[in-house]
Amino acid sequence: MSFASIDFLIFFIVVILGTLIIQKFFSKRVKEVFLLIASYFFYGYWDWRFCFLLLFVTLSSYFTAKYKDKKGIYIIGIVIPLIVLGFFKYFNFFLESVSSIIGHDLGILNIILPVGISFYTFQALSYVIDVKREKIEVEDDFIRLALYLSFFPQLVAGPIVRAADFLPQLKEERKVSSENFKYGIQLMAFGLFKKIVIADHLSVFVDDVFKVPVAFHWATIVLAVIAYSIQIYFDFSGYSDIAIGCAKCLGYDFNSNFNLPYISQNVTEFWRRWHISLSTWLKEYLYIPLGGNRKGKVRQYINLFITMLLGGLWHGASWTFVFWGGLNGLALCIDKMIPKKKEKNLFDKVIGVILTYTFICFTWIFFRADNFTNAWDIIKGIFTLQKGISQPFVWAFVAIILLVIFTIGAIIKSHKNKDKYVDGYYPIVNLNTVFGLTIFFVVIGLIFCLAFTGEQPFVYFQF
């Protein structure tokens, strides 16, 4: 059940109305059970068999955390989610890689990749690890832990929610309120606009060019690469906005997952602004346990590189993803080696943004390409000034203009509030006023009028 569907709209209305009725006439426990059932229904809408896998991971996390002090139990709590993720996502990738090395086809298994498996297994891991580290207490209430791992707004594509952030909210009396709903519904509308008005239109152009890059003019290929950088940003940040807004409508708070990544002045800053929940997870549960920056510069660079390699592999069972992660890992290492100026003038900042964005666009080629041959055709087409079909796709230019407008809006807001750090931008209006309601319904009208009618799944559903 995609966020960008009528099915989800009906489902969400039922959940909101059901929650309102329950919080008025029944206890908080009934609300938790209702949301848990709704979350499993949401997940089972793709394939009911996925629910059993999610339940298995939940049970393993619950019992291994509860009995963490018994010999070997804690390790089981770490191993089970990794085995689940490894089998469903990487087993066939392993077989294919070994087959290419030994020159003999080992065949592959008919394995269905469960939606969202990368996200809820990471949440299960973080819960067990945090309990063992004594950063959080064991959650004795199975219903609450199950709801934490399956809560439908973030279940299939994040953001990766930490147990320390969400479990305390479940213990509080969080309610659907008019203020939360007014804020959350605007986040959802903004995310939907990003997804079905901008990202989905761009996907048509990007798919055409990346499918047969040798047929297109080099300038069109460059435009397609830029378009993909905007597509994946609006697609994934749009999903995150909808997820955060959906949770807000129900009274729960998620941390922001994106913060204007394309204004980053270096790669390190980019990874602080892009997919923040994953970057934070990798830092805390992989980079720091490997040694972080505590064991000298050389070890720090190795740890960074390994972290990004595994981060690339997390995104997909393909060597192009591993290479993409390696490129970013190498860039992070180089960035750590370069001395930083304490104060930068405007020219230095602009150059930093341009160079960083150019590099990130280059790495997106490997992220998007089906294989290395496809990626090489894209790169070769650009650098050889290839002749071919010229296609100045209008929606690409519209997307660029909108991205610039959103970014300028964020910068103006930060200066107005005298913030030292430019934060994300959400055009939230006061729905208690006629002007606010007018703006909101105009946006809703634009979404319906300009929406891409073909079904395009969210990019991160495949991860």
C-alpha cells in the first residue's frame, strides 16, 4: 500500500477516525493494539506472508533483549536480524558473485524481497544493542515493542526510528489533536507534492535516458543525471515528509530525515544532511564500534571507508551500490585530510556547494545505473560530447526552479530567525485563517491537477 494511493488515503482516514473514537471511549492499551493491527494490515497489504517475518524479528528482539545477560542470548539477538536481512536481500547476490568467479552457474533461489526489511531489521538491531549498552531499558511490554518495529508510517522506507526516541512516546498519552493534525496534514501534502508532482514526472525522463544512454546527446544525459539527483531527493524526502506528517497526525514525533542536502559545502556535510537517520545509525552502530576516530588518522580513514562500503551494500544487492558507497567513503576520507578554513567568504561557500553537488551527481550515476556497463555509457556519453537525441525535458527545468525556490526560502527563513545553521524548509501555514486554508487547498488542487498518473513506487521501496 503506497502512500501515494487512494487505498492508503482510505486506510489513513479509517485509522484516524478509529484512533479518535478509541481515545475518547477506551484506554491507551486499546489504542496501541488498534495501531498494531493497523500496521500489520498495512504491511500485509503487499503480501500477508511478510507479516510472519516481521513478527519473527520482533519476537527475537523481544526475548533476546529481555534475557540479554544470559550467555549467548545477546549475540543471538544480533545474529537473527542479520541472517534475515542477509538471506532475503543478499543470498542470490552472493550466489551470482560466486558463479562469476568460478565460471559456473550455481543458479538462484526464487526469493521475494520483503518490503522495508532493511529498515525494520536495523531498528531491531539498534534496540537490542542499546539495551545491552544500557542506553535504554528493556521493553517488557511486547505490544509496545511490536508497535515500535511495525508502526506503519515508517515501516517500509524509514526514517529509521530509534527505540530511545519512540518507545517513551508510546508510554505517554499521545493523542490525535487538531493542532497536530493541522501540522501533520501539511507535511503529508508537501511530501505528496514532491513525490507525485515532481519526482514521478522526472522518473519518465530519467528512465528513458538511463535505459539507452548511447542514443542521447551529451547535454541531455547531463540533464538526466541532474534530474535524477532531484528525483531521488524529492522522492525519498517526500516519503519521509509523508511518514513524519502521518505520525504527527496520530500524535507522535519523528526526527527529520533530510535537511537541504544539496547546499552542502563538502561531502561530510552532505552525509549529515542526507538520509540522516541512516547516517546516524551507521555512525553509532558501525563506525564508532570499528574504532571511529579514536585510533589515529589511518584507522579513521579505514573505518570511514568500510562504513560507507557497507552503507552502499545496505542500499542494494549490487556491486554498483558497493562502488557508490566506496566513492563516498573515499571522498569522506579526502575531506577529512583537507584543512578547513575557520571563516569562509561567500565565494568559497558557493564553490564548495558546486563541487560537492557535482561529485554527488557523479556518484548518483552508479546508484541509478543497472550495471557498470550502463554507468560507463552515461559517463562516456558526457565526456566525449556524444551526439544524439536532444531532449530538453520541461519538468526537469521546473524541478530545478522549485528546488532553488525551496532552498532560497530556507535560507531566508534562517536569516530571519538569526539561525547560524540553515535548516529544512516546510511551507507551513495557519489553517485557522482564510488565507492559510486557501493556500492549503490550492496546493491540494495543484497536486490533483499536476500529479503523474502512472504508478511509480517510491525509490527506497526496493531497499
